[in-house]
Amino acid sequence: MSKVQSWGRYPYALQDAHPIAWRDTAAAVWRSVGSAERTTLAFGNGRSYGDSCLASSGHVVHMLPLDRMILADWQNGVLRAEPGMTLEQILDVAIPRGWMLPVTPGTKYATLGGAIANDVHGKNHHVRGTFGRHVRRFSLLRSDGTQFECTPESHPEFFAATIGGLGMTGLITWAEIQLIPIKSSMLDVTSIRFANLDEFFVLSERLDDLHEYSVAWVDCQSRDAALGRGIFMVGDHASDGGLKVGRRKTRTVPFTSPIPVFNRLTLRAFNELYYRRQRADEVRSTVSYDSYFYPLDSLLEWNRIYGRSGFQQYQCVIPAPVARDATRAILDAIARSGTGSILAVLKRCGDIKSPGLLSFPLEGTSLALDFPQREESNRKLFDRLDAIVRESGGRLYPAKDAHMSGEDFRAAYPQWEQVEALRDPALLSRFWERTTRV
């Protein structure tokens, strides 16, 4: 048995991991853990940031060993695999055959099961929606030993509650997804430097519909006339360049820093340098999918730079009608706080509906930043940000959250009660416990 924890290391709550090595032993392992601990939770590769991946009991069933491909139809791009298979492993076999994940988050180290449970989204939400839209079917195991296949037509209530359902409905033992065809593993990318938040919205409105992928890095320390300045990046799969699997050199942060590496001064300096590193206002390039989608994956254990106390990610989405004003208020509050992130991600989400009941994106603008864990300063800042998000009709992302109040969660995700009605009584996360217990 090993110990695991969430990626943000906050809250600090080591979990005892009980591995499931074979699908036909899943029920027995679950039963063994359940008889001793009453409740547990499926745990993949630990890429969720907050407490949605932490079991209330402190004991999880570790799904990562279930990482086998079951079948693949390479003519039509359909893949069936076990839930512990990582997105990297899927890409390794799919790309040389001319297929790509239809939706990918910012790390390839997430698992297939985790991508479904969190209904992840990516830089092309405006084109393809969330990951859940491309899930064809999956098998769901319940604590009473029953197991059944879920599709939009068969057990549709469990299909909808499991996609984005944070692991509450059962254990996924395999899943089948639809891939998208590509001609090259390279992407044609255009990077455009913008001077403030207004320019971001102008670029987004003009370019999003013309490209598969769209995202922006924003300087969270900029203020006044430069508030929200950054670099806007749009991309499309190249028409040539080969179907090579990306293999960048990786480095590992060797130890956990006793204090966060970034403070008010170093953060301001980094953001200034990052903004200025692109000398031309517009740069066109052709890059590998690995460097475009997964820039942080080249630095293994990068969460260590935030120190022993860990970090929290604050990711919100603001409805389109009020997105400009609310995003400006959020960025202004962050800049005035003197804290923030070296990688602040700003993007517009589309209006494509997810099949999942608790899917995070809605039509509007999403902003995500990391904050070193400093209890008092984070609490004060998050209170201000939460008020802005609440008043705008927005919401926070449960997969990244470690502080959201139960009242805010229940108001932003009213369909939580449908998930609760289908929740397996032997599954309970720390997140679900703190946000749904009235």
C-alpha cells in the first residue's frame, strides 16, 4: 500500500492507496476497503488540485494499475481502454495512426477515468465542448457488485451523472471514446501580444471561430491601462509534418522548497520578462503537440516550487454577457493583492452543452491561476473573488477547488441533487462531504 495526495498538496491529507491491478478483482478490492473504512474513492494519477480526489475516509482505491487498452478501431478512431490509462499512453498509440484526443486538459498525465469524472475541457471548448461529449460508453461498477454498461441510451441517468460526477456514482472499469483524425502531430500556431483585457476580447471575438484552439496567457500583475495584458495563442493541426510522438526532455524539481519560489518581486519580474520575450507583436510558428498542449509537463514535480504548504488553483468561468467587466474586476483584485501565478490562463468557452450534469464550462470566459497556500491572505482574496463570481452568475471548477463553500457549490450546480440521488453509498470525497452536507 502506498500514500498518495492531491496535486496542490492542499489540504494536506495523505491517502492510503489500495491498488486494483485487474478488472475482475475490482469488486473484491472495493469490498475489502469498504468493510474496514465504510467509504472510499477512485484515485487515478493525482492530477486533481484540491480535495475532490481525496476520500473522506483517507482510503482510496488506486485505479492507475488498470492501464490496458482493450480494443481499438483505427479505421474509425474508436478506442476502449481501462480507466488508469493516461492521456499520454493514449496519444502514444493514437498519434502514429493519425488520431488525436478530441479534447485535452493541460496535462497528459491525467487518466482516462479522471478525464471523465472531471469532464475536462481544453483550448478547443468553443469547437468540441468537453471531454464527456466524446465518451461513447463505459462500464460502471457499484458497491453492491452490480456492473452495467452506460451510454446515452442505456442507463442514461448514470451516464449523465458519472460524466463530471467527481467519482460519486461508481467505479469506471473501462471506457470507450471517439478520437479525431489528424494529418500531422504538429500544430500551426499564431501568437499575438495584446496590451490589455479589452484587446483580449477583441482578439477572441475575431479569431476563436477561425481556429481549433484558442487560449491566452495573461500577466496577473499588470494594472491600470495595462490590466490584463498578455499573449493570445491560436492553433490548428498542421496539414503535414509527420505523425511523430512528442518526446521532449524533462527535468525534475529535485525537492520541495521550504517556502514558495515566487513572491511579489519575483512574480512581477517573471511576468514582465514573459510578456517581453515575444519581441514582435505577432509570431507564427509550427510546434509539436507536446509543447503546445503540455508546457508544464516538461518540468516533473513542478508543484514542489510552491513549498511545503502547497498551493490552490482558482479557476472560475464568467457568463458571456458580464464576462468583460467581471474578469476585469477579478484581475484588478489579484493585481492589488500582490500575489498570483506565473501561468495565468484566460480563454473563452463556447455554448456547446456537455452530457454531464456537473460540467464546469458555460458560455463565457474562464480564468485560472495558482496561488501559494497562505491561509490568511488567500482567504481574504478568495472571498473578494468569490463575491465577484457569485454576483456575475459564474462558478468555480470542482476539480481544481479546495475552498468553495457548500452554498456556492449548490447554487452554481443545482443538479448536484441528481448526482447525490445516484451516488454510491460506499463512495464519498472530502469535497462532496464539505459542499453537499447542509
